[in-house]
Amino acid sequence: MSITTTDEIETTRTAIRETIYRACLLLDDGRFADWLDLCAPDFRYQIKAFSPEIRKEMTWYEQDVSGLRTMIEMLPKHNTDHGRLMRHATVYTIDIDRDGGNAVATTAFSCYRTAFDGINSHLDAGESQLFVIGRYHDRLRLGADGPRFVERTVVLDTRRLDKGSHYPV
Amino acid sequence: MTGIEIDTTRYDSGERMPSVDSRIYSNRQIFEEELEKIWKKVWLVTVHESEIPEPLDFRTITIAREPIVIVRGTDGTVRAFLNVCPHRGNLILRQPSGSLTVAEPSGNANHMTCMFHAWQFDCFGRCVDIPRMKQGYQERLRNEDVALTELPCEVAHGGFVWLSLNPDSGPLSAFTGGAFDAMKTELETEPLDVFHYHKAIIPSNYKLWHDTNSEFYHDYMHYFNRATSMVQKGYFDRRYGAFPNGHATVGSMEVKYDAYKGAAERPLSFPGMERNGWKMVDLFPGATYNIRGSSLRLDTMTPISADLVMIEFRGLGLKKDTAEERAQRIRDHNTIWGPFGRNLHEDLLGITGQGVTMRPGTAPRRILHGRHENNLIHDEIGMRHYYAEWARRMGRSPANPMAAPIAMAAE
């Protein structure tokens, strides 16, 4: 599938942008299975950060589609924080391969947590606090069904996560 | 491997149900006393030597509110100094890490420079430059009068940098005693290397985190541990060992990682450790070495106030790991121990909740430490042993901490 004309490029970019934003909305709503429907079967998800303390890039989370589905399936068995994570994202760049088969996109995001449990729910429930900021580095495959995520690397700028989370960001 | 008799502790002798008063976790006066009597007196494990691999690499940390810089000297030796300029008390190095080989705007390369008035110090803590010294101080001050304050510092027990704010702390070996005997092969056979670091600041008392690391009854909170350990052979045979100065160990078992859907057996291990083994060393007053098969986790705590603590989490493998081995260790580590892992989040929620009920000013509560199960895994001897040492150093009873300080017998 060759994408050559300006219109084709812009149409493809719009589709990619909408896919990324749709993924944000699905994650915001906790619709993880629907989020995974936007992903190719060989999708890989990673959360990374650079630590100046140990001078290394770190991988904090890594799963394939099967691992993500299992993780989601197992969540009800775990005690967890029930605050809602909500993303504010801006797609900065989209670069489409010459052959039109793949694209890479860079998206800046911030993720807020609106407390439900909080620390003391009587005081904290309803309060929104910044949880993490970073960038999504996405690779997408372009097909007849539209763009599908093949790889998402979440590179966090935030390195102090306090109580952390069980959920993908 | 038990180092000392652990059936008696000073604060619960004669009590049918050993307990502590929650004010040991919430009282601000007690917290300040802890900084003076404990945190400024004992040896503490800090960064790993692999964080400062090259000469003139440095790391900065804080203990009991005192800023500290750890530097690898040009001679390869790791030293620790108060990170405080002896001129007007400014913080000297402000970054978490770096290399002194990089010149600062106020000073030369290879020196620690206070940016305020450009006083410069070398990696041995010696003052090497005071701008316009003779004009200002004439003969009343010389470079050698104002060296940085050096702290007792040793690299030990897996290549970690240990230090003490107490110049009379004695050798580290006297403090750790035999606590590492059961983990010596794992820690000392091969050099280790840090692959994971993150930190959490939690509104809770630091001892509550150490309590969590010192008792396994809370495995009921972790589905992962119930599935892979509690229902598996050997779990209830795990035995605590207690050692002088408040340290404790937990014996190993074979964890069935594949009993948790989505997790897998851990093919890698540490030298001398059985596959899928799991052992721990809890160190007074606030650190834990925890090896689960393929990765070592080190928790270190920095108490900030009675109801606030910073916990730093490190994950380590072997320095000789291949890229594939390292990736495997990281995956194993993250399953439960990363900031998005299954267990760590649950543990942190646990002490967050305790922090709510034991904030400064909350009503005193009786906190039970009374499980006796022959020093096996659900026994609370780990906590009782810790608080016996706490009582000895604080001169207070954990069960009645607001009573007049009492004279405690030496260990």
C-alpha cells in the first residue's frame, strides 16, 4: 500500500491521530479489552524511564498482548488503588514509511489520578493529582482495518511514583 | 543460622499478647529521638558501588536530615562526606549523581565546588582552594582547617556502600554480625549490578514498612504470594533467624511462580541459591535484602518525619549477565516488584492505610505483635526482635513509650 499524495498522507495521519486518541479514551475508561482491539496480535507494551541515580535506562513494565490480557484478567484478584487515571495527550509527530506499511508517532501525555480511595477517602476522594508525565512512542501498522498499534513504549519523565499502580498508563 | 535466642524480648516478657503502642509510629518527639539515638548512631546501607563505577563519580543522599556525598576517589576507594560547605553551610553537590570530572560554573574539574563562594574540595575531602584566602583570612585560616567532614564508610555485603554518621560506630562487621551468613554466597560470589531504581514517598511511619518486611502473615494481602507460595510445599516451614542489633533473616522455600497465571518459573538464580528460592535479611533500623530467585531487591528507607518516609527500591542482577539474562531478571523483578508490579503496590497501600490510623495526634492504639508459631513464617518474632533492639537504643518500652525513659540492659 503506497501512500504518495498529500491527501493520502493527511488522511493516514488523521487516522493515526484518532487511533492514538481513541486509545487514550479507552484506557481512561478502563476498557482494556477494547484498547487491545486497537493493537496488532504482535503488539508489545513497555514502560521505561531513565534513572540518573543508577545511570541506566530502566524497563519498569513489559508485556505482549497475551500478557496484557492476563494481567487485566487477574486484576480483580488483587488489592489495588481505585483512583481513575485520565490522560491528556497531544500527538506531536507522525512519520509514515515510504511504502505506507508502518508509521511511528510521538505523543506527549500527562496522566492524572482522581482519588477514590486516596490516602483517606473521606478527605481525598474526588481530588485529582498528577500521577506521571512522559511520552508515548508508538509504532503502528497501516492496514485495511485502519492503523493498529504494534509497539508502544511509554517513556516516563516522572520517576517518583509513590504507591504506584496496577494499570497501564 | 539463628544468631541469638529469640524467644524473649524485652518489651513483651510476661505479656499474654505482645503489643506496641501506636505512638511509637505517630509521636513527633519519639521520631526526633529516633533520629538521634538510632539513625545517627548505626551503620546504614545506601547506594550500590555500581552507581559510582568510575573514579570521581558521586552520589548524594540524606540521612537523618544530613546531606551526604559519596565519592569514588582517584585511588578507587569510596568515601563519604557531609555535603556541607564549611564556609557558610551551603549544600555543595546538588545533583543526585554525576562526575567530578565535569567542571562547574564556579569551579574546576575534578573538584567538589560550593557554587556560593567557589570553595573547592578534592575527592579526599581536602579543601584545595579558597578564593582570596590570604586577603580575607590573613594567617587565621588555612585550607587544611576546613576539610569536609568524612564519615565512616565501607563497601560490603554485595557491593553496597555502608556509612554511619557516628564517628565512633566501630567496624561494620560488628554491627551486621552474622546476619548475612545465610546470604553470603549469593552476595559475594559474583559482583552485582543495579538494573532498577525507583522511590516512593509514603505518608506513614518508616517502621511500618520495616514491619511489613519483617512479617509474612500479610501474604493474605497478596494473591500472587498466596498462589505461588502460601499454598505450596515448604511455605510454613520457613524459619526466622534473629541476630544481634535487631537484624533478622527469613529462610528459603521453592516458590511455584507458574502457579500464578501469567507468571513463569524463574530459570535464573544467584550463586548458591536454589532455583526459585526466596530469602531475606531485614536490617535494623530500616533496610531489607530480598532475593527471589533471579533478582535481588534492596529496600532502603529515609525517614522524613513521624508520618512520612521515602523508600528507595533497587533491583540487582549479576554484573556478568548476558543481555538476555539481564532482560529475564528485569522481567521477573517487574512482575511483582516494579512500580507497576503486582505486590509492591499492595504493600504500599497497606502502610498507607496504617499511616491514616496512626497519624500524629491520633488516639493511642494497641498494635498486636503477638503471633507465636515456633518462629516459623507467620510468627511475628521478626517484629518483636526489632522492637527489642529499638527499646534498647531508645530506652523506652514500645508497649508504653510515653512513660519515663527506662534504663535497658545491654544486648
